[in-house]
Amino acid sequence: MAPRNDVPRARPKNSPFRDQPPVVPTVYEVGERVTHDRHGLGTVVRLDDDRVDVRFGAQTVSLSTSSTRLHPL
């Protein structure tokens, strides 16, 4: 049996096994308009270290700044 080559194989661009780029948290500001995949349009009302409070109509939701569902407008 031939020895195993320890060099990682190149994977195609669309492979689900490729290393995913790290998620970079977006910087938000109070009063900024955002959209959320579940809650819809909202406005940033408060900032914490890695959390952001967003007002969606009558409710305020605390979300992570690295959430992939939260997008600035």
C-alpha cells in the first residue's frame, strides 16, 4: 500500500466542505434602519458590546451583531 499524502486536496469552489470565511460583525449606529429576515424593517435603538436592540413596530428585539439574518439598509 502506498503512503498517504498529507497535503490537503483542493476542493471545488461550490463544495460544501470548503472552509467558510469568518463572519465579520457589522457596525451599527443608533437610529440606523435595518431589515431582519423574520421581523422585517426596524430601527436600531440601543447598542451593547456584541448586541443591538432593534425596534420592529411595537416590539423591541435584542439581536447579535453577527446575526446573518440582520442587514443594514
